[in-house]
Amino acid sequence: MSSPTGPTPGLPVRMPRPRQSGRHRRPEPVAAPEGAPTLVLAVPGTPSAAIRSLAEEVVSIARSELPGLEAVIGYLDGDDAEYPTLASVLTAVSALRTERYEIAVAAGREVAAPEGPAAVVVPLLAGPDSALTRRIRQAVMDAGNNAELTEVLGPHPLLAEGLHVRLSEAGLARADRARLFTVATAADGIILATVGGEEAVQAAGITGMLLAARLAVPVMAAALDQEGSIASIAEQLRGAGAEQLALAPYLIGPELAEGLLDVAAKEAGCAAAEPLGAYPAIGRLVLSQFMSTLGIAPQPGAPVR
């Protein structure tokens, strides 16, 4: 028991734990700044329940990494009913910020007028796609140009990690090169498949070099949306001595037209892994783009760039 003046003598007293010093101390948690813009995830492709689930999982990962983050989803080909379009989402985000300010002023609070962008738009794209990026930029302009548009998510080492995981899940690569076992179906040549033309192929090639270092097999990028690109790269890999190829989609999923991956796999005569999907690194990279735009430094050791 405690007396009015303090704890009863003889009972332990809980003292506040001193903050750990030195380089091994735990980093202070980072939270979204008050009044920060809303993160708007721009999702390409034809919307569906599966794509919405994927986008929601990506946003959930981003929220878990940055407490207080406001994040919403806008679909490039939405219908403004079940799947809100990117332009309508941006308009709503801007209107909500203005409404909150007006309510605060009416309540007598001393608040500064909103400044800067109401939203930061992050494209759900692993690599560049000029056609899709142009449409996203147009949606930002249509909504009043009150948002900032970030770069796409790659190239990045975390995407190479995700590709490795998807290949191993399909039985096309060892999960860990250091382990002393083999996978009978492991590929000895990887076709890194992307969309977006030559610019996308060049960007994918950077991540491809990181993937090649992880797997110790040759990796070459090709465009799914360029006729003959997949077959040409498959021929080059086989000419270099690769006997068992695998197709690794350098894609998150929504930007991939239905059936295109199956056609490419048949064209190359090999098996294919699944797209990156909602691999945890995707959500972290989305958040990284958002934080970089706001000038927020990630926590030391945090898995975001």
C-alpha cells in the first residue's frame, strides 16, 4: 500500500527506465507529422476484388510502419462506384483538408491555413511505364494539381529480394543460396519480365543484376508488351548455356494484362513465378517514397530507403 506521501516503506518502487544510450539504443518511433498530406496509392489496371485486396494490404503495411498515416486508394481505371478513380479520390482528400480547417476555425482554435500538397501520390509500379505515369499525372492535374507525384518503386534491392522469394515459392530457385541443398527444378537462367517498353527493360536490368548476385545465375530483362522480346532473351540465355529457364515478373500485378504472363511463358518455353503482389517490401517502398517526399528520415535499421 501507499501512504499519502508516497509508497509504504519496504515495498519496491518502480522507477522510470533510463533511456538507453549509445549506438545500440532503440530508435525513437517515427510517426506521421500532424497535418501531413494523405498518402494516395495510385493503382493501375482494371480494378477487381483481388486487386483491391492487394492494394489494401500494401496500404496496411505502410500504415503499420508509420503510425498516424492517412492513406487511401485511387484506381486509374476506376468507376467512382465500387472503385473510386484517382482523380475523385484526390478531389475528396483536398476537400476534406479544407473542411477540417474550417471546422477548427469555427471552433475557435488557432490553426494555420493548410499549406503544401494535400496528398502524395505513389504509383503502385515496380518500374517506369511512361503511358501509365502520364495518365496518373493527368489525374493529379484534373483534381486541381494539389498533390505531389513520386517516382515508381524500383529499381531497389528489396524488389530483388521479392523476386527471389517468388521464384523460390514456385520451386524455381533455392530459398537460400548458402544452404547445402538443391532444388531439382531450379532455373539456371532467369527472364525478368516487365511492361513499359525499353525504359522499363533498362530499369528492370538494374534489379536484375541484384537478383543475379543473389541466385548466381544469369538474369536478363525483357518486355512483355514488345513482340518478340521474351523469345529473343530466351534464345540469348540458352545460347549462353542456360538449359532450364524461368520467367520472373518484375511486376506487382495490377498493371499486368490478364493472360499475358501465360502467353510469355509458353513463348519462352519455361515456367513462371507469380508477380510480386503484396510482398511486404512493396508496402515499405510505398511508404519510403511518401517519407522521402516529406523529408522524413526513416528509423535507423528500418527496411525502407
